[in-house]
Amino acid sequence: MEGVPFELPRVSAKERARAAELLAVLDREYPDAHCELDHRNAHELLVATILSAQATDVGVNKATPALFARFPTPADYAAASPTEIEPYIKTIGLFRNKARAVHAAMKEIVDRFGGRVPGTMEELLTLHGVARKTANVVLSNAHGINVGVVVDTHVERLSKRMGLAEWDSTVAMVERRLMALFARERWGDVSHLLIFHGRRACKARGVTCGDGSGHPICERFGTACECRVKRAGKKG
């Protein structure tokens, strides 16, 4: 597949059909699914995504208005120091490390990319603090480019519960399965839809699908959910 530097796993027509059916149901349930990190441009999204590691989008969104007002451009971050960034993100976990990462990334953008956030996976991965997930977020939501699927904790959890990926799959394996199952033009949507469902219904704890009391989507597609496995084990 053009632009994808690795081979995708083989999936059957039946698996693709089931994935398409799930996507259609999620589309109807969450027609407004979108990136929930507040931003106005590519560099704000990059900063917010770096800050979101091991933090909630809600917590990040509370901190970024003042941060973005103080540092409106990558050059403003680059001209400052990490210690000047820290007070604006003190409410976010690991704020000292994240201040250093944000400063370094913005300085690299100014020094190597003329102050513009690069638009390729290869270039983004050269920035300090940017791994594949962060790069996918920026490419999809700021540049409209689908090179992969954003796999956060929600996407990983739901992919496994809904039988889109095996339970022993790594994050990289989950991403490749989703890329193989869904059409490329929907990769960004797949991530948003799974995250919306994970935050609003199929949460990490308290799952009840399979006993009739869970969300209809989970009841229908959560065939590999751990709650069903546990109940099946008890019956045996």
C-alpha cells in the first residue's frame, strides 16, 4: 500500500464485512466523533498531543488556552525555555518532562522546518517526543493525511474486545489489523469512533456486554470481551 512502510496482515472478506458493519453502527451512534483535543492549527495539535500522554484530553484542554495564548507560534516556544513553559502545564502529569519535549519539538520545527509542522510520518518521527501515535494524530487531524490509525488505550481495548485484533496483539499489531480491515479514507474516523465509544460506553471497568445490560454495540460486537470469557469460564 502506497506510503505504508510495512506489510499489512491478511484479512478475510468476512472480517472486512464485519468491520464495515461495526463502522456503520458507530457512524450512526456517534455522527459527531472528532479529535477532542482543542486546537486551532497543526502546532497546537502537536503540543496538545504531546501533553496528552498519560493524561486526559479534558485535563489538557483546561491547560492549553493559557499556554497557547502565551506561546502563539513555534518560534515563541523555541525562544523560551522549558522552565518558562512549565507553569502553564503544572496541572498535567509529568509536566517537567513534557515541557522539555514541547520545547525541543518546537525548536526543531523552527530550526529544521521553517516554523511549519512537517506533513510526513518520516519527518514527524524525527521530532523530540513524537512517536507514531502522535504523528498519526497530527497527520490525520491537521493535514488530512491517513498514514495509519491512532491506537490509544481506548482503541486498543475496544479492538480486542470486539474481535478486531487478538488479545495478545501489541499496539503495532492492532494498528496494522485496523489498517487492513478498514478503508484507508476511514482510518482517522475509525480511531475517533472507537475512542468516543470507549469514553462513553465501553470503559475499562464495569463491562457487562453479553448479559443483556451492556450497550447495544457491545452486546452485538463485543464477542471477545473479557467479561464474556470470564462468564464462559465459570459455566465450564
